[in-house]
Amino acid sequence: MTAERRRRFRIPTNVLFSFQSEADRNEVARGCMLNLSASGAAFESEAPLKKGQKLFLELQVPVRFEAHVVRAQADGKRANYGVRFEKMGILRRWLLSHYVKRALMGEIVEYRR
């Protein structure tokens, strides 16, 4: 997605997180968040995902986020994905905005490759 189409500011980050697919909630996959905003994110994962697939992401925020894959780009063993957060009420949006602010202030532990 181009910067012109983005409505929210994205911050670069390297935060590990876990997620599950709606199709298989028994399997937990891991990813590394590359950037994050209050409405979406970009991440790397070895899990195979398809555009339009529904996910449930768990960050270091005490709430789960529903998201849809809007971009999928394979590059060898790992792939790059973009997701758009869905069904975000006021509380979830506030929690995510607070998380983004904490990351900007350097309070979030990052994964170093």
C-alpha cells in the first residue's frame, strides 16, 4: 500500500507476536511486526497466508485484534504480509494507540534479528 493511501501514521518496529487463522484456531503461528499503526500493520512470518484471510493477532496489549490480510508477498522461506484491523471499538483502538505511543517512546521490547 502506498503512503498516499494510508490514513494513519505507521511506526517501524521489530516486535514478536503470535497469531491464529480463523480456519485453524488450534495452530498458533509467530511473526515479527515490521511496522504498526492504529489501523493495520506489516509483518514477516514463515506461516503461509493468503490475501483476504482472517487472523487473530496477540500483541503485548491485553486484547486480541481481528485482522484481514490485505497484502501477501513471498520471498523465499519467509513472506511479508500487510493486515488491516477490523471491528475495532473505542477501547481496542485506544489500547492500540497507547501501544503505538509506548513503542515510539522506546518502552516496547523489540526483537533483534
